[in-house]
Amino acid sequence: MKFSVQEHFATHHHYDLRMEMDGVAKSWAVPKGLPLERGEKRLAIQVEDHSIDYMDFEGEIPEGMYGAGRVLIWDKGEYELLKRSKSEIKVKFMGEKLRGEYILVKFPRAGKNAWLIVKGN
Ligand SMILES: [Mn+2]
């Protein structure tokens, strides 16, 4: 399965993590970017599923359209799904920048679609 992280220069600069799952790209907006140090946590807001094709998109979303601004691929590669439940997704990323285990856990305190992404081993 593949994943990608798009850097998105929208009104609010953020990163979009996308993971191929159930035939779609499950997607999270990560305002501060993905954690790179073990134990580091970042807020990740789950957003609507995207098409798998969109995972490779780079370019300019035109002014006036939702998400207007430049999109760049920040990282991409394969991942391995290690565990998945309603409230926890554990993966192993094999990208250029993201490598090793990452755990997404639901974080309802920060809102209905809020998760934390934590870098594991
Ligand atoms: Mn975005």
C-alpha cells in the first residue's frame, strides 16, 4: 500500500497525510507537519477521503477553489499496516523522510475528527 504527504500552501499552510486504505486515500491534515523524532506527537485532523490518484498530485489549486494554493509532494512511499481499529492505526512507513513506525490515535478532546500522530520506533 502506498502513502504520501503533500505540503499544502493554502490559506493555512499544512501537510496532508494520505494512506491508501479501503480503495481510497484516507486523509489527515497535519498543521505542524509529521513528527520526525521518536515520541513526538502532532495533531492530525481527519478530512474527507480522496481518490488514490490524488495522492501523487503536485501543482496549483486555482484561486476560488477549495484548498487554493500550491501542493508539493513532501514524501511518499510504501507503508505496512501493522494494526487497525476504530481508534488506532499503526503503520510502518518506508518513505524518504518518514521511516519506521507511526501510530495514529483518536484524540476526541480536540474534536470529533481529531487524532494524534506519534512517531514510534
Ligand atoms: Mn490540504
